[in-house]
Amino acid sequence: MNHASQAFVTTSVGLPPNYERVKEEYEVDELGGPHGSAAVRTTVINMPSEVSLPDHIIWSLFNTLFMNFCCLGFIAFAYSVKSRDRKMVGDMTGAQAYASTAKCLNISALVFSLFTVIIVIIVITTTSMAVVQAISERVSHSGF
């Protein structure tokens, strides 16, 4: 592979080169390969694939602010930030490991927080029903 730079000479300054000139210069044939005994030169450009690796940082932030059961949301947020840092460095394996831990912590925080909310609703409902029943019995016995 030849890494020497080639200067592109244009005949008119400020205008783009003519397509036909470029086509003739590089011997581009649209229907087949090159004609004659000219050597075929190929150029391979390795582009890093844009892998969409979720770091769950928004979910972690939500759990930190609203459903922070036993600080699981905050710990998940820390792992999400670590995952994002690893992704920026290019360590996709480390980023995936931190993201997986953050996801597990977010699920745990969500489940425990929902159970806590459901239990609080049940306790408040039963307590309020008991209070209403006690008040109604007291009113019926006092003669009002």
C-alpha cells in the first residue's frame, strides 16, 4: 500500500474539478473492473462501528432523585457514570460490564421502591379504614 500523498492539481482556482477529469484520471469504470494490464490498487478504511451501548444514566438519575431505596439509585448512577467514562475511552467491554451492573441496580431500586410504595398505600388504607370504623362506633355509642 502506498502512503505517499498525491497533490491534486486543478486547472481553475476556486472551482471544483470536473467529474469527467476525475473519472479519466483514476480510470473508473461503472460497469466492470479496470481495463488493460494496470495494477489494481485498493484502499481499505477501517471505521469504528458506532455501537449503541446504553449506559442507563437517565434511569439511574431518576432512581437517584425519586426512588432511592437504600441508596441503590445513587450506586446505579455511579456505575452509569463509570460506564459512560469507559465508553468514551473506547473500552466497550468495561463499559458493558458497568452498564450491566447499573441496570441490575436500577431494576432492584425500582422493584424495592414499588414494593415500599404499595406497602405504604396498604398501611395507610387499612389505618384510615380502622380510624373511620372506630369513629363511627364511637358516634353510634355516644348517641349523637
